[in-house]
Amino acid sequence: MNKKEILAIIPARGGSKGLPGKNIKLLGHKPLIAYTIEATQRSKYIKRMIVSTDDLKIAEISKEYGAEVPFIRPAELSNDYTNTVDVVIHALNDLKEKEGYIPKLVVLLQPTSPLRNHIHIDEAIEKFLESTADSVISVCEFEHSPYWATKIVDNRLIKLMDEKNKRRQDYEKIYRYNGAIYIIAAKDLLENKSFFDEVAPYIMDNEDSIDIDTLFDFKMAEMILNMRNERSFFNE
């Protein structure tokens, strides 16, 4: 597949209730969104990358780090209830109407996954190209097995799943979407308006799967980056 046929879209709205201004909040020495932009630039498959944002400051910083911002996203697609699929479809339609540009493949990369790197992106694209599934979505193993989940009824703990007397290591592995990578053919997304019809998994480590929504998540990412920098320093 020609590189020009693969489009990366980074959705980054200005409003965030959990962590205000998170997309451009400094993580280490650079804004959060810069990690995703730089990872995309290093991909051997992606030729074009755009940021979809309603925020002029995010647009300015995204351009500084090398991303395209071909439009400012309308307010009706920038609230707490906006579906990310609608944001991606808006971007595809805008590029088609204004430039006649229609990619074959869309790679959705959320800026809240700063530890996802270019290797992850390229491996996920390769998995998509080798797969017969409609899409590839990144996942990681559940940190705590849902088999241990409980609810409280009449002040008593009731297990949600009837799995008795099993050791933790005997449970099968369960995975969750980690929000880092979504890949689909553009025509399929426009027709079906979903990434989730028939999905092949791209499995990532839990450490690389940090998805920043709160200050706690941000501090966790900060701690992991600091640990990696220290390891790199001492291994030189």
C-alpha cells in the first residue's frame, strides 16, 4: 500500500473535564500531543497526519511539531458527548470536499496514549494488512481479572461471575481496549460508521497502554517516562 493512501487522524479537543488542557499539558519537556505526533512521524507506513481540533492553541502547537491542521473542528463535534467516529468521518469528508483526497486506510491515534510509539503503530498496520478482519484495535491484558469483580447486595459481596475456588493464575486471559490505535479502511468506516464490526486485536504491554484521562493517569505516565529515562542514562 502506498504511504499516501494511509492517513493518521489525531483527535484533540480543547475541553476536558477530567484533566483540563490535558492534550497540551507538559509531560516531561513537551506537550502531551507531541508524543503521538512524533511517533506518527517515525512510522514507515504513514505519509500524512492531521490533527482534528476545535482549539486554536492545540492547532498551533500541533503545527509546531509537524502535524497538519487543515480545519478547525466545529463546536457541535467537540463536546463531551461527541462520538469519535463522527469526528473521523467529519475529517474524511472535509478532506474529500476541499482537496479531493480519499485515503484507503485510516489510523486513529488518540493523543492520550503517549507511550504508544512508532513500532506499535507499524506493527498494528502490518497486522491489518495481513488480516481479513474489518479493523485492528489495540488492546492490553486486564490489570485485574473481571472474574474477581463483585457487586454489593444487601450489604453483602456477590461475585458477578460464578467462578469458584480458582486460583488467580488459572483464569483465562482477558483483554480490554486501551485506546491507543484504531485502524480501518476508510470506505468501511464511512459505510458502517463503526470500528467494531469484526476486529482483530493488536496486543500491547500494560505499561505502554497508559490512557490519560485524569491527573493520576498523567502522573503514572510521568513516572514511567522518568524510569525509562533513568534506565537509558545508566545504560549509556
